[in-house]
Amino acid sequence: VLKKVKFNTKLEHEYIQNFKQLQACFQKMAVDKIVPVERLVKGKFQDNFEFVQWFKRFFDANYGGQDYDPVSARGGEPVGT
């Protein structure tokens, strides 16, 4: 699935595609959360803050403590800023 994610994004349509990939993964894993893509890509603080707060709670509730190497998982791809 990470092969479909664009890590070095700079354009809004790339952000949209990445958020749609996230939404598809949530649906596949039966996570009942709608990703507010259009609001998130606009970059407004409040929308992004609310989503990241939800995601932190979701992560904490589901992370099993296993090791994870993010650089290896994304095949060494650099991350955009």
C-alpha cells in the first residue's frame, strides 16, 4: 500500500491522492472515520489539528508496540516538506 503514497509531495492534487489512499485503507480495515480531504488539503490549522488529535487517539488505541522502521517501510523515499 505504501507504494501508492507519494512522500515528496508539493502539489495539492498529490496531497488529495495521499489522503484518498488513507481513506481507502481505513475502509479496508473497517475504520469508521471519514477523512475530510478537501478541508485538510487547504492547510487550515483547526481542521488539521482536529484530525491529528483523532489520529493520535486511534494510534494509541491500536498500536501494539511492535518495531517499525519508517524509512525502510517507504523504501528510503525522502519525505516532502
